[in-house]
Amino acid sequence: MEIRDLSEFLRYFEKIHQRTTRVIACIPPDKINWTYGEGKFTLGDLVRHIATIERFMFAETVAGRPSRYAGCGPELAESYEQVLALRERLHTESLDIFSQLAPEDLQRKCTTPEGSLIAVWKWLRAMVEHEIHHRGQIYLYLGLLDIPTPPLYGLTSEQVRERSLA
């Protein structure tokens, strides 16, 4: 999928953000620092990581600046409420940066932290894929905790099967 229209992309990206928000809302506040294993991301780390990578790596890079990503630990936001507030604040900052892109900027090359040159539209697409990947991890973590999560598009797999022709 090539991103050709910035406003269309921003509408799409907001839908991605809203889906992630719905699953994050399922995290019990007392589980924000839960992880399945020592040295692995906690639920809070995952939420902070999505937010900080979006803002400090992807947004900085498309703005023509080097990545400023410095991690996603609890020193950034510790409590459930602080984590949610950080996520929304950084997302708003990212949207402000993305909204300043001109249509021709989508074809411009940006330099990734690895030093590769990539079209801005491809880098934005990678950002969406990154968020979806980590959203999947949040679903998995919540499943390990037996915490119900919302279906991604309105129906569960079982509901789709029930409504399908057999």
C-alpha cells in the first residue's frame, strides 16, 4: 500500500490508534507492570514503547531529524494513568509533526536510525506495522492473564464462524 494522500493516511492512522486504545483499556491498572518473564517488556513498557517510538523515532525521522528514542521504561510514566497520558500526549505531538508534511514530502527520502534511506510514505507504513505488532503482544499478554479483550473488527472468530455459510 503506497501512501499518496496525507489526510487519508492520518484518518487511517487514527483508526489504528483507536483500535490500540480499545485493547489498552482492557489492561487492569494493577497489571500495568506485569510481564510474563524477567527482562521482558511489561504491559506498561509495550504501551510506552508504541508511544515513544512513534514520537521520537518515526516522527523525528520524517521531520528530517535524527531519532531521539531513549527507551520506554517506567521513569517516563509509572502508573496506569500516567502511561495513558504519556501515550496521548506523544501521539498528539506526532500528529502535529505528520500534519506539517507537504504532499511531496511523502516521496522524499528520510534516513532511518540504521542509516538506510527510505521514502517517507514507506517509513509511515512501517510505523503502522510496528504499532500493530506491539498491539498483538498486548492482546497476547492479556490472554495469558485471562483478561477478555475486544474483537478487532466487531466480531470474534467464533461469531464469524457462526454467521458464515457452512
